[in-house]
Amino acid sequence: MPLYEWQCASCGLTFEALAGLDERHRRRRCPGCARPAPRVVSNFAIATAAANGRGEIESLTRPLAPPLPPAARFCWMTDQAAERFAAYRTGRGTEYDDRHARASELRKQRGELAAASAPPARKRRAAPKSHH
């Protein structure tokens, strides 16, 4: 049986009661003043992976735009670069950058290793030595 909330308009008391589905729209007598009180929408919370902080980082780094098809990607693009490019093409690039910056801050606060934000820098080859 669901738990519902009622709020008395006369005295302002909010009270809860278990009620069957057939009783959910009926007024209940207020335990404070005995006047009929209408049912109100209850506040609720849902616990998810965000409780340990992982959910927030995952939600911040979720792609904002559909992925680019392989033919539209430049040959040097990493997955993250392609996501960022797609976000900018759909007008959500600033939001993408802000969300990833926030995720990076959260990782630093938690002492986690930062996700690769850019491809590793390529080492330049040394110029060949000329043997004159």
C-alpha cells in the first residue's frame, strides 16, 4: 500500500497515511483539527550511484550530441575530441567544456586520476644529424 500525504488547509498540518489506490483521491480528516484535508504531492528523493559521487562525474561526462560518423572524423581525432567537436557543431560546446571542467575538479578533489583530456603529446623526432 502506498504512503500518501495530506495537508490541512485550516491548521496547516501535513500528515501521512497508508492508503489503497481506491482511496488516494479521498480527503482525510486532519488529526489536528478533524477537518477534511486534500492530498498533496509528496517530495521524494531517489538514491543512485551519485550517492558515492561516481554518478555525478558520469552524468557530467555523458555525450551531449550524437556521435560523429567515422567518415566525418578527422584522422587524428580521439573519441573525446570527436565528442567535443560534435557538441560544438550542435551549439553545446561551452556546456561540454564546463561539464568536463567540473568533472575534472571533482576527480581532483577525490584524488582520482584524471581521465585523459587530450591525446598524449607526440614526441618530435630529432632532426637527422648531417654528416658533412
